[in-house]
Amino acid sequence: MREARAGLRKPRSGRILYGVRILPLALLLLAAREPDVEGGKGLFRRLRPPEPGEWLWVYPEEGQTFAEYRASDPVRPTAERRTVYIAPFLTRPAGDPALLPAMKGLLSASFAAEVRILPPRPLPSGAYVRARRQVSAFALAPHLVRELPGDALFVLAVTDRDLFVGDLSHAFGWGSLKLRVGVLSTARLGAEADPALARRRAMTLALHEAGHLLSLPHCTFYRCLMNGALTVEEADARPAALCPVCRAKLCWNLGITDPMDRERSLAGAFAAAGMERDSDDALTIAGAKG
Ligand SMILES: [Zn+2]
Ligand SMILES: [Zn+2]
């Protein structure tokens, strides 16, 4: 794909100095330069053309290259703003008690950041639209922005109420590319029918929305954590891992020179959350290293 080829370059320095440490990143960038053939076997599978009713059918996004991401002035950690916050707005504290700790572990591993869970609070007035019995992401966002802690890299709100965004009838989550605030809802994740699956969905959703909060837009290149999803089935079909293009963006953003360190942390966080990773969730390039 044009964007993927044009957008990525190997790191200019450190390939010899850092030897093995830089190798995984170089391999990832290489992988992103040479997209897999459709339906073929490779590190990651190319996204097939969208079908009616799927996200990219409804919202034909163009995708963003690594170079475009770097040039987009994305949200990045600063010396003062390094902490990730989870802001719970829960009406049923008896829900999944392991949900927030698991989310904390995954976000910490994914973003190499300290993660803090804020005390649960009622929704701010105006954020809950009584006539729709839904939370408005756009009405909640200004409250989250106003209350951003001084050291916050970003804040991800979690509500168990149904959510909507703009003119969409409902949404699983929303994350601003610039404001450092986002929200996800556990209301439509099927917790009653299958708590373990619901937790997995919540975790993947948290990682996806948090990706938006570091200015990662939807991915249109590969099957990827950052694929847009209109339905829970579409969300289930995306892996809980970033494709090479999005992974390169994140590693550049956070200054991660060895993505395998991050992978090992993520594997531990997935295990602690009681979640098995799909075969395509894990960074299979680990095999290439050894
Ligand atoms: Zn999204
Ligand atoms: Zn991607």
C-alpha cells in the first residue's frame, strides 16, 4: 500500500551501536514497508476490502502513514505529563471487580506508563442524557478536560452506562486525538452472557481508545487493534495487538527502542488479566529474533 511504503524508514542511527536491541524495531519497520499480500501468511494480515455494514464501508477512512503521524504533532509524554489515569463512572460497583485492575495493568504495559485509577464518581450533570438513557461522549469530554490532573498523559473514563457519540445511535468508546480524554462503555460488551469475553472486549477497547489518546487514528492497512469497529462482531475480529505501522508509531512516540520489552510486559499483563492472547495478538516476530 502506498502509504505504508512511503511512510516508514529504518532508524537512522544506532543500528550498530545498539546491536540486538535495535533489531526488533528495525524488523518491525521493515515489516511495515512490505505489506503482506492479501490473504497470504505473514507477520500481520492485510485488511480485506470492507463489506456493507462494516466501519470502513460506512466511514471510508484513508489511513495514516508513520511519516504522517510524526508530522501530525501527536500527543506525547512530556517531563510533566507521564501518568495515565482511569476515571471510573460506574453505577454498579458489583460488576467485574477485576476489570479496572486488569485495565490498569494492560495500559501500564502498553504505554510504559504509571497508571492510576481515580476514585469512582457520579457522572457530571449533562453527560447523562436522560431522554436517551445514554452517556454523551461529547458532553462528558469537556468535564474530563477541565479536570485533567496536571501530570496526566491522558484520562480514559469508564462507564457501565450505554454511550453515544455525535449522531451515532451508540458507541463502544471514543477517544480524542488531541484532547487527551476518552471514554469507553461496558454496557454492550455482553457481561451477562459471558463475563470473560466481556472483560476481553473491555481490555481491547481500552487499548484501542488509549491509542486514539496518543493521536493514533484508525488503521486501514492491516488487521490491527486500531481498526475501527461498528459492531461487537467487528470489534471481536480485530486483534488485541498493533500492526507494524501502528506499533512503529507508538514505539516512536514513547521512545521505545526494543518493542520486545513491551511485548513481554504485555504478555504478563494479559496473563494477570486472565486473558489468553489469540495467536495473532502476540508479536510473532519474536520467533524471528531467536
Ligand atoms: Zn476508534
Ligand atoms: Zn495498525
